[in-house]
Amino acid sequence: MKRTALVVFLPACLWVMSTSLVFGADAPATTASGSTAIPEQKDAKTLRIERDRAKRADGFVIFQLQNKAGSKAYQAALDTYYSERLDLRKQCREDLRRSNRDTELPTTLRCYRGELTLDRQLMVEEKKYFDGIPSLAINIKQQLTTPVDSLLDALNGFINAIDKNVFQSEDEIREARKNLYQNYRIAALDAVAMAQADRLLYWTASLLPQVTDVQRQQNIIAGQPIPAWDSSISCLTNADLALRSVLDDSTTDKRGAYRQAITDLQTCTDAMATTPEASPPSVTTGSGSTQTGSSK
């Protein structure tokens, strides 16, 4: 039997394993001896998380269809943003290198205006993208709207101030940039991190039962538990919990929590990509040689 490949797309920086799988109902958990295992007692929080995972897993196909076109457009917007920002910064470094005392401030303002314009365009695309996902939690959309709109207003104000020659020194620019970051960018980036985390929870909710099913098949083939698959399930579960921490009101550094969750997910998928397929247990023949059946 072949191990079913798992290849699932995760946004921007993350690719994970998955294909479309169809499963029957889960069999009752059994111990190594084959007897039915006694269900463990679970606290209210664990039960709430499991219900949420089941709901997201059930709605994954709809989520995927709703998300497909928007995700493609959003990824294109990200690619354009990073490409144009790279070109802009490269050109600006060269222009600033050639500038003199009279042209340095105008060059700095022109370059920064260019970056602000790119930031504004990306934020508009991000807002459009998340607004267009019906499955995204309503409270997440609500928490995204105010800080993103506030940042867009601040970006417009900054650009207008540059156009009206409000800034007369680089110190004034630095102070304005600091204010923009502390009062507007942080809140908007945290809100985007929450939206990304909520979106990724659909993928982990779908992936966990798939990996569990593969684990079950591989254990049957091998005739014994395979620790690597236990580790994969544990890793994915912890990554799922890390994503949920981003949505937790008690988490102050949401961007940091989201980056850590992405790192955890990447670690899981890298480990699964190198997990070997199981082989049936060796059978000792009368001559003392061993004959191993094919796992294909």
C-alpha cells in the first residue's frame, strides 16, 4: 500500500503536504493488545478546541473553494509588493548615494512616499482579501476593520503631508514614521496576524485527521506503532495550539506568536516529508533467511 501524499498550500511562506482524501468513519481507539481503549477525561477547553477543529474540518472544502480565487489574487499582490519595494529601495539607495546637501531631503521624501504608496496598496488588497472569505470568523473581520482603516487613513495623511512639503528635516520624518508605527502599524499588523492564524486553522483542522489516518494505515502495514507518525501528530497539534494562541486575548505579541506558529508548522511538514514509509514485518523462513513483502 502506498502512503497517501499530503500536499496542502499554506499562504505566502508555507507549503505543507496533502492531496484530497476520502475517509470512512474513525474506528474506536484500541490498545496494542487490540482491546478497546478507555476514553480519557477531557476538560472544557480541550473539548471546545476539538469541536472547533471538527467544525473547521467539515467546512474545509467550502473554505478552500471560497478562498481559491482570493488567495491567488492576494498572493499576486504580495509578489508585486515585494518586487516593487525591492526595486524602489535599490533605486533609492543609488539616488541617495548621489544626492548632495540640497537634494538629500527631497530624495528621502520621494523614496519614503513611494514606500508608503506601496504599503497602502498592499493594505487595501489585504483588507479586500480577508473581507472576501465568508468562512473567516466574524469577530476576526471586525477586529481587522478598524485598525486597517485607521492605518490607511494615516498613510493617506502622511502622503498628503509629503506632497504639501510639511516635513522640513529628516528628524521630522523619523518622528512621523515612529508615530505611524507605534500608533497605527502595530495594531493593523496584529489584526492581520489574527486573520492569517484563523485562516491557517482550517488547514491544520483538515490536515490532522488526514495524518491520523495515514498513521493508522502505516501502523497496520508495519505491524507495530511508528513513533515518527506519533511525533508528526503531536507536532501538528502543538502548531494548531500555537495558531490559537494568536487569537487569544491574553496574547500581546500577536505577530511574534504568529511567526512562531509558522515556524512550528514548517518544522512539522519538514519532518513529515522525510518520514519513511512502513514496510510489513519481516517473516523468518525455515532456511533462516527473511522475506519482506513490498509496501507498494
